[in-house]
Amino acid sequence: MGSATAPTSPNALCFSDGLPSTGLPCHVEISADGLTVRFDEHNGLGDVNLPFRALSVSAGGLNHDQLVVRWGTAPSTQTVYLKDPSLIRTFRSAAPPELMKELDATAAAVRRARSRNRMAWGITAAAIGALMVGIWFSMDLLVGWAVDRIPLDWERRIGESAYQDFLIQHPAVKDGPAVAAVQEISERLIAHIPGNPYTFEVAVVKSEVVNAFALPGGYVVVFTALLQQAENAEEVAGVLSHELNHVLERHALQRIVKQLGLVTTVGIIIGDQQGLARVMKQIGVELLSLKFGRSQETEADVTGLQLLHRSHIDPSGMITFFQRMTQKERGGVEWLSTHPMSAGRAQRLEAEIARLPKTAAEPFTFKWNTVQDALRPVAVRG
Amino acid sequence: MKHEILYPGAFPMVRVELAAGETIKAESGAMVASSPTIDIESKMEGGFLGALSRKLLTGEKFFFQTLRASRGAGEVLLAPTVPGEIVIMELDGLNEYMVQKDGFLAGSESIKIESQMQSLSRGLLGGEGFFILKVSGKGSLILNSFGAIHKVELKPDQEYIVDNSHLVAWSGTTSYHIERAASGWVASFTSGEGFVCRFRGPGVVYIQSRNPGSFGAWVRQFIPVSE
């Protein structure tokens, strides 16, 4: 212990028995021989001069970023915590070789601890990334599993409420040649669906918008404007066949489950189908504004063509209607906004037709002219 | 700046007297009342990115409020959201404190607040999240706890075990690591403790007498489930 000198600004904390547990601020000076620890005069503690050989070092603090210098023997060990990087550098440059070894070992241990920490973060980030990628790519598979687990009854209830709501705002045409024609086309198609689990309901709704859509559970709506635009019954059959196949392939349910996200998907797989309608309500999934994905459209096209073929209806009506509507379309053809007719799509449909064996088409019992004539006055009056 | 804790116990407040021109920064929403001479400013401590990182990383509020005695001396009353004690510490410029995200109530203008990332094991199992606040500089630091606040003083190399989620703040000279509460995995969880933090001195550790997470779980069972 030396004599007390003029106070200097503290740059370290000193710890030992009898000192506060938060450490006593002190000033550490480093010379070629060792270090001097000075305390504020009012603490009543004198300077401490310590040769390097009396010291041992280690790393301390939460992130091992402080140099802990220790001296004395237990139980009267004393330590100073150095945090200032320039002070630590001065200590290193002044330290004799034997203490340098200790310092290097300490620094190596800290580096190892930090690299272990970084590695742990890296591995975790990579694992989370891999999991996300895995989920992203297996999402369709997961959605498929989830949809398979939704009972038909539930699907029907989901579709029915949207269907009824729609019909309240847009009254269905009750009877007449148009309704009879749509019924005949639908019945022919439905009769050729193998193992059909659905009870389809097809409604004709008076509207100047060219549109048709299908809701989960087997509810299909055709707008009168679409019937007016169709040049023959085969074109209407093409649209209906496409829509029926959206139902059969449960495309709407797939979209809903996908929109609701992973939590719901997993919930359904685990067995919480009951929650679907509630969750839909909560986040406001609008069945009527649901758009199908490109792969779902292709699937409905292909299975739709096959159904037309099995039903002995000329499948080329599907293509001609899409193409004509695309050429004509300058607004008002809502159906095309969800069913854009690209050149690729037309080619795919034509290739699919070419693959199907040729069969003779069976005509319908109604005359298409009569249907359109019946629609005209309705449209004018409306 | 003078301060005083009013109504010590479960529902305390701090009265801070500011001289003309003096400022104090406080957690957003902490002000209860003030003299008409005090202006409230919203400030993103550490700039936009600093504030954003604090918000995203620690869950602390994006803005701190700065209360400035711009129109003459006055007083401010501050209180935390949760019931619990308040403790005032004087930082000497050398001691740094790590503060869990909900522990900061207010501090002098001169203190520095940063977000600090914890190691993976501490972040995952320590109960404070991956990021905590590092408070340094010279000035007053006002902390609040959930329940009573208890100070544990640790001598060099002295160890102490704290259940995770009971930590409020600890000095930068201490270190801790996470370990299972009991020797076996099953016993660790059946004992109700799971993981604990083993602290090593020197330094001080402030702990809170209630665990916010456990309290939340306890309250949840009384909330009616709406269909």
C-alpha cells in the first residue's frame, strides 16, 4: 500500500470482501513493472502497487468482455474489472511473457465461447430456414391432407350459407326454357360423374354480368348473360363441366385452408374440422371472391373435358366459349377475370381433346335458339 | 434532479423534481401527472434504427417519452403499468446494468440505453427473451418490477440461483448460465421450476417476487371462453 495521491477519474471497479458488491470505482494505471490501483481519497484506501508476477488474469462479465485482474490469496483475494478496451490493450502490451500466456489462453477461451455462440445461432437460423422452406414446399401436401379430413357435411354447410346469402340478393330464375336447358345439361354431366358424393344444385340467376361460379358442397350459379353469350348448349356445358369439377376437386376448400394458414391446416389434420367455419367467419373469408390458382384451373379444365367426353357432349364448346369471350371482352365478362384464356391454356385444351378417343356427341332435347329467345325478353324487361 | 418514491409497496409512483431545462426519459405511457412547466416529447432513443431494433428485439416500446422542464422547474409523477415495486439506482459511469425488457421505467437524460443480444441458451430458456436492455452511463436509473423487488449482492465468485422470469436487472460484472433446476429432466419440470439462472458474482442481481408469465397463466383460467 502506498500513500494516497490526488484523485483521478475512475476507470475500473475493484471488488473484495468489505467493498460494495457493485464494486468500488478506482483508477488503474499500468507501468512496465505492474499496475497501480488508486482509490478516491474519501474512501480512506491508499494506492495499491502490484508487480505483474503477483497477478493472475481471466475474462469476466456477462459477455466475457471484461478483463479480471486478481491478486492476493483466498480469502483476502482482490479483483479489478477492466472494461475500457484501450486500458486492456495497454495491459497486454506491458505484461511479461508468463502473464501473456495466461492472457492468450483467456482470449482463446473467450473466442471459443463466442464462436460456439455464433455457431449455435447459425445452426438454429439454418434449421428454422430449412423448416420454413420445407413447410413452404410441402404446403400443398399439407393442405391436401387437411382438406381430405373435412367432412362433406361441413363443406356443404360452408357452401350453403354463401349460396343462400347470394340468392337473397340475386333471385334465381324459377322456370322457363333457360332453367330447363341448364337443368338438362347439368343432369347429363352429373349422371356421368363416377361415385359422385355431392348433391348438386344449379341455379340460374338473372344478371347482365357474364359469370358462373361454384361453391363448396355442390352449389353452382350460372348468370343469364352467360347463357345469352353462348352460341350453343355445348359452350354452356363446357363452363358447367369446368365449374362442377372445381367442386369435385374441392378447389374452394383448398384455397380457404391455404388462406387460413398453417395453424388451421395443422388443426384440421389433428382433428379440429369444427373450427373451420368459425375461423372463416373470424377472418372473413369471402367465398364469392375466392380465386382459384392456375394449377386448379388447369385441373378443372382437364377433368372438365373428360367429363364432357364421358357425357357425350362435344368438348370443343369449352374452348370456343373461352376464346370468343376473350376476344370480345371489354369489361362486363367477370368470368374471364378468374378464368383468363391464355394461348397456352387453349393449346393445352386442344391437346387434351386430341388425346380423347372420338365419340359421337348426343344432342340435347332443347333447341338453343328457343332458350336464347326466352332469355331476350327477360333481359329487356329486367 | 431529485426523486422520491411515493406509496412504496405494490402501487408506488415516483416523483421526480426537475430543475429548469432538465429532462428525464421514461417508458412511453409512464407519466401520471406533471407540472404545467413540463413538456412531453416522444423520442426514438438511439435514432430510428435503434428504436426499431429495441421495439422488434426487446419488445420495449418504440418511443421513450422525454419529459423536459422547458418552461421552468417542475415535477413529474411516473408509474409503471404492473403492480410492483420501484427501485432507483445511481449509475457511476463504470457499472453497467442489464435490464429485462419490462423493467425499465425511467432514467436521467445522460444514461445510455441499448439493445443487447443474449446467447441462444439464455435467450431461449432464460425467460427474458433474446434481447435485453443494456443501460450504462452516469445518472439515475429507475426500475420497476412485478411484485416486490429484492436485491441480491454477490461477492466475487459467489454463486446464486434465480428462477427464470424472476430477473429484473443485474450488473454487467456478473455472469450467468442457464441450467436445469433439478438433476433430471423430468424432475426439473415436475418441480415446477424448469430452468434456472446460475449467477456468479461479483455484482448485484435484482429479482422480482412474482413471475409475470405464471401470473398470466393463473389469470387465464378465470377468463370465460367465448365461442
